Amino acid sequence: MILSNSARCLKCGSELSSSSVHDYKECECGNVFVDGGMAYIRHGFLDRSKWLDISISLDDLPCEMIMSAIDWGHQNKRNELGILCAIARGLRDCGYEIREIK
């Protein structure tokens, strides 16, 4: 499942995000484009070394786990931190590593 269809141009610093099908966006300098929203990911660039894919996508199992953790949190009257902790534990248990990307 595509959660975010995004790219960053390392030439001009633009961060682009496509939110729906055929939502074509191009950076300020024309080096990078994104398209497809959450239906498909299509990126392009003029200079391969001057762009970064910052899209977020997950397999169905983690998505189902995240939805279940959110539902559990609401049913058990957990606050936002409690729900976030439940999601982080579930992702860890699915084998995902949570780390910062710079």
C-alpha cells in the first residue's frame, strides 16, 4: 500500500508529493517529477544523482496491523502516545526497523 508518493530534488531542494491519480508535480528547477498518488508511483529525473525517493509504502500485513493498533488504542481509550507506541511495537514485530532518514 502506498502511503506517500514523494521525491526530493537535491538540486533545488523541492519536496514533491503526488496525492491522486495523474497528480503530476514537477520541482522548481525541472529536474524531478512525481505522479500517481496512492494508485501508482511514477518518478522521473534529469540528473539521477540529484534526486531522492522519499515515498512511503508498506505491505498489506503492516497496514492491517497499524489499523488494528489504532482501533485498539481508541477502544482502550489510549492517548496519541499510547497508540503510537502500539504501532511502533507492531512494526517491530513485523520485522521493520524504524530509523531516521536524512
